Amino acid sequence: MSFALLAAAAAEAGHAAIPAWVALAYLVSGVLFILALRGLSSPATSQAGNRYGMIGMTIAVATTLVTHEIASLPEIVAALAIGGGIGWFIARKIAMTDMPQLVAAFHSLVGLAAVLVGLAAYLNPQAFGIAGADGVIEVQSRIEMGLGIAIGAITFSGSVIAFLKLAGKMSGSPILLPGRHVLNLGTLVAILGLVAYFTQDQSGWVIATITALSFFIGFLLIIPIGGADMPVVVSMLNSYSGWAAAAMGFTLHNSAMIITGALVGSSGAILSYIMCKAMNRGFLSVIAGGFGADAAAGGGGPAKEQRPWKRGSAEDAAYMMKQAESVIIIPGYGMAVSQAQHALREMADTLKKEGVSVKYAIHPVAGRMPGHMNVLLAEANVPYDEVFELEDINSEFAQADVAFIIGANDVVNPAAKTDKSSPIYGMPVFDVDKAKTIFFVKRSMGGVGYAGVDNDVFYMDQTMMLLADAKKMVEDIVKALAH
């Protein structure tokens, strides 16, 4: 953060002195953005964090509009009305299950905005204060412009692919092109080489080639990444969008953009690291892609259709959980798809009235984006003190009477601990196999997790499979609890 502030001060000092109140306004915005990130780190403070972010962005935008002759006031108001209207409509219409692809779509817009701003600065450098009367762009500005456009283009095209995969418009399986590593590395080297050459030659073909290659490499980087790695991809693209904004902040000599971009970029990078650690994956291996391509069975036993398993009913689950002292609920993407979170909270409330201890266990990579399950449970007004992360609750499964798995799969697969041939081996998972009784809610025995591997939990002696739509099954359990 101090580096970003110093860099911004240096950039602005090299051009024109800014009024003290403008620097103060941008500083206040930066502090509010930091408070926003701090607030968003916990569901209990997330609303306050959102408010801090909104206030900070309002101050930053208002300050920029007052101090820069960008366009006429009617044009600005019209643009804000159109953009705000579209945002309001999407926010009202979008389902919580579609949040991952919505986030990917928003990332693409940030990347595209960085590209357009960079190209606008290239076409009219005098207006941006980065060139003299002869039109020769400063070397420092060329570096910032080239990197900003490159990162923005990669963010845009990569986010488009992520959106298509998450929305089901494109296969979530890895698409492995022959020689992809050589092609990716060669393209990245070419982009960096052209950015370096751009400092010596500001011809149009150079910046155009940088832009085209960057769009191209964005597609190449995300296409081979499988669905199981999508949480990492979402946070990674979030980081890219931040660095693109920061680079454009240097080009525009705007400290607020630099601060905001640095915050988003660094927080996204940290989150990507956390996601990779939660999946026992190296960041470079995620970028290389291909996870889950073989879709090999991770259980190591006979084919799943030949293995015995027990089917349970809503009445069985209601009776066993009503007699239990402790129930741990593990939600997954299946809960999101069926919108079962409200029925699940009703089931938990009914059990608590019977004196049963109910807790929720959230895996860092459950769902399709970081925090997906937390958002859904918060929407259903699940108390924050009943929701626990993996490292805080995993030791309690050995004492739990019931583990209730709803729509999760890979995050409870013991193959991650025992089968070295499994693609998820080494990934931290919940120890649900230690619970006295397991109820596993899924649509059918034919489906497997996003990693494409079978799950030994299905066939354990203490497991009862509850095969149905998750919402319908939980609603039936609630009805059975009432009798």
C-alpha cells in the first residue's frame, strides 16, 4: 500500500501539482476501500464493508469528475444513469446460483475498460498529459500503457471463457490443446518483448499486436482449466482486473485508481493462494490447466454401479437427526442449484427446538467461487456463529452423530487422503467418514463431483443416500420432523 501511494505521488509530482483537498479525498477513499476489504472478510461485517466501499467509490468518482474536464455534465449523468440502471436490473434479476458467472462477467468489463482507456491514451496522449507537443509519448507511460492494455485484454478474454464455463454455455471439462504450454509461453514472451520494443517505437502496429496477442492468450490460459479449479480462476481474474486498473491509474496519474487497483490485485492474489492451498494445488499447475481431464475414479474399488449402497428416505433422516445430539451440515453446489438454503435453515431451526446442536461446515472451495456457500447461508439468515470453516470444525466429526451432506461431493471425498492416483489427492477434505451416521443428498448415483471422481462415502456402512432434488428432500424432512 505504501508503495502504491509513493508511486502515485511520484507520478503526479512529475506532471502537475494537485490541490491538497484532492489528495486528501483520494486518501480518504483509499482508507475506506481498506475498511471495505476488512469488513468483507466476515459475514457479520460484510454489510458495513459494502457501505464503506460504496462511500469510498462515490468520493473517488466525484473528486475525479470535479477535477478533470472529461465530458459535459449531461453526458456524465446519462452514462451514470445507463450504467446504474443496468446494474440495478441485473442485481434484481440475478439468482444466487448465478453469482459466479456474474462475477466473471464483471471482471471482463473491468479488463475491457482498461484496454479502452489505454487505447484512448495512445490515440490522444496530449489530452492525458503523457506526451509533449510533438506527440511522443513518455517512455514510462508507454510501459504503463502496454502492461495495462495487456493485463486488461487477458482479463477480458479469460473472464469471457470463465463465464461461458460457469454458465454451462461451454464444457467445464479442460480443453487441452496440443503444445499448449509452448504456445502459451511463446505468446507471453512475445507480449513482454513487444512492450519492451514499444518503449523505442510507438507505431500503431506495436500496440495493436500487443492487444491482439493479449486477447488471444487470455483465451488460451482459461480454456484448459477444468471446472474443479473454477474458484481459483475467479479469484485469479479478480486479481488481474486489479492490476489492470492500477496500471491504468499510473497512465492517468490518478492515485485513487492506483490504490484501488493495488488493493484488488493484492487481495485477489492472496485469495488465489488460499484457494490453491485449500485444493492442494500449485498456482502454476492451475494456470497450466488440465485438472480432472482423466475423470478417473478416485475410490480405487470396483465400478460404482457394482458396489452396494443403502438408500434412505426423508423419514429415516428425520428420525435419526431428531434422536441425535449433534448434526453437522456440509453444503455444496447442489444446494445452490436447487435453492435449498431456506429449507435447510428451517430444518436446522426445527432440530434446534428439539435440543439438537446444529453446525454448518464450509469448505474454502465449495461451490463455484470463494465464499459462495457463505453468501447463500447468509441469504437464508443462518446465524453466523453456526458457520465454521474446515480447520475449525473438522476435528468435531469424530464426535458428531450425523453428518448431513447436501450437494457437496469432492470436499468430502476420502480419496483425497488415501488414493495417490486420485486427481484430488492431498486436497484437505472434511472427515465425514468419522461421523456415526451420514446422510448424503444428491440427485442420483450416476453423478460425480466436478473433479470427475467417484466417492467412497456413498458406499460406507453408516451412509444413507437420499436421492432427490435437494430442496424437495429437505422440505420432506422438515415435514417428517413435524410429526
